[in-house]
Amino acid sequence: MSNLFQRDKSVISRRLRNIFAEGELVWDSVIANFATTAADGKTYQMEHFNLDVIISVGYRVKSHRGTQFRMWATQRLREYLVKGFWGLR
């Protein structure tokens, strides 16, 4: 996510801590551990976040890429609401 939003890992980590501390998302529901083999041949458990986490971080992070993401996501949401895809009729 630090590459996606062009921010330091510490910035992304701070946003993640806040997301979970505020109860916006539940850790066990949005994290999966996968075994990954590194260049040294050792296997490590790596945490992978689902799309909900990426979206939440995207709405919190302050960067040019974060702004681009919010503009894109808001436009998609607006299209769905205007076209009536939101399911509440």
C-alpha cells in the first residue's frame, strides 16, 4: 500500500492502527496470512489485506495518489447511485 499511495510504510501503518482502533474494520475479518518463500529460501508468513482495508486507507492517506483514489472512488459511487444500482428502491 505504501507503493500504491506513494507514502512511507510508517504513514500507512499509522492509518491502519487508527482504522482498527476506531472499529471501522475488524482485524480478523480483513487479514489473511500466506506463506511466502523469500530469496534466502526461507518461508515466512506474510499478512495480506483485503480490498476493504485498501479502500479505508485510501480515504485517509494524504498524498497525490490518495487524492486521485478518492476522486476515482467517489466518481464510481456517484455513477452507481445515479443509475440506481444501490438496491434500495
